[in-house]
Amino acid sequence: MLSVSEHTVPWPELDAPVVVAQITDVHMGPSTPARTVRKAIEIAADKADILVFTGDAVNVFPFPAKRLAAMLAQVDLPKVGVLGNHDHLAGPRRISGWFEDAGMRMLHNQSLQLGDLTIVGLDDGKTRHADPEAAFAGVDEPRPTLVLAHYPMDADQIAPLGGRLILSGHTHGGQAQLPGTTLVSLWSGEAYIHGFYDVGEARLYVSAGLGHGPLRFGCPPELALFRLDPAAAVASSTQAPTTVRTR
């Protein structure tokens, strides 16, 4: 089953609302059912104005990313992405190339302007490829930016530079969630596991992602949708996630 979470974030600099769909941590391969990925992409194509990818297309080998890129190529939306730690270990040039061929603009410590929205893409910090200062170097107004960063712990370095909303993945929502704790927090000491966090003046959202991995309990695969709304009056609002059955 696939969980679809929907969130509203005030964005007064926009002339009209923009819906951003976040796909992350697909880990394309035997451990992630293709039907889950297809359903997430289908919903994103239907509901969003922009599709963003925040890393970890694969597990170990690069070639499954080519299959994922072919799925993403069918989405007629602006597409922007960054790499994750598994992508860097598997073959970053090949994976970036396949995604670029699919119409996705891959950002490697760079920024991009899409209409009224500035997007900053930070390379993966887990593998020490992140350079926040380079990523923000071409941004005139860093505060109202959407930041893509696979590794959520990079938010501590991003927030002082700017960024209103930081979208991350990496943790799989805890991988296996237990009452009162998560296995990921016990294993690796990650401070940001799943959902919203205030980091300085920025807000961080950590998605549970789509990939199943060898074990996933209590944190279903997630497609996150963010409505950046110039008319929203609250700091942020979140609707209860909906569950979509995949076949």
C-alpha cells in the first residue's frame, strides 16, 4: 500500500499556488514493487505542477535507475532531482545521465528558477558531496527557496544560508517504527526521521520514500505532495495521509 500525504506551506512570493510532488528513496529493484512506483508517479502526474526527486534511485547497481528514468520520462511536468548516497556508490554519472535524458534537471550543488519558484539542489551529504554555499551561490533571495537535499542532517548547514522548505528522504521514515522510538534512531542516531521539523527559520520535511528495503514495518511507502500557497495564513498545515492500494 502507498501513503499519500498532503501539506500546505505559505509561499507569499508566488502569484498562484504550486503543487510539488516529492518522490524519494525508490531503491528500484526486487525489494520495491514496480506497481508502487508506477502508482506514485501516476498520482504525481495527476496532482502536481512540479515533480522533484530527492535521491536513492537504486540500491547497489546503477542499471535499475534506467528503468525508473523510463517511468519518469512519461510525466509531462517540470522535473528536478538530486542524488542520494546509494546513487553515488552505484554510479552517479550514469544515473544522472539517464535522469537527464528523461527530462529531469539534476542539480549538483546548484540552483534553478522555475517561474516564480527558486529551487536549490544540494548534492548528497552522507557521501560528503554536499556544498551548501555553492548551491546557494547563484540565489539572489535565499529565504523563499525550495531546497532538495537527500540527507536530512544537511538541514543544519542549509538553514543558516536560506531555504523556506527543505525536502529530504534517506531514513525510510524509520524503516521499522516501534511505539515511542524507531530502529533508525537507535542504529544511526539520526535527528530527523520522518515528517516536519523546524530547523532555524527553515522547515524540513523528511519523506518515508517509496523503497521497501529488506524490512519495513509501521511506515508505509510515501508520496508527499506540497501545496505552496500564496494565500495560506498558517505556518503549515497537514492533511491526514490517505492510503492507496497498489495492484
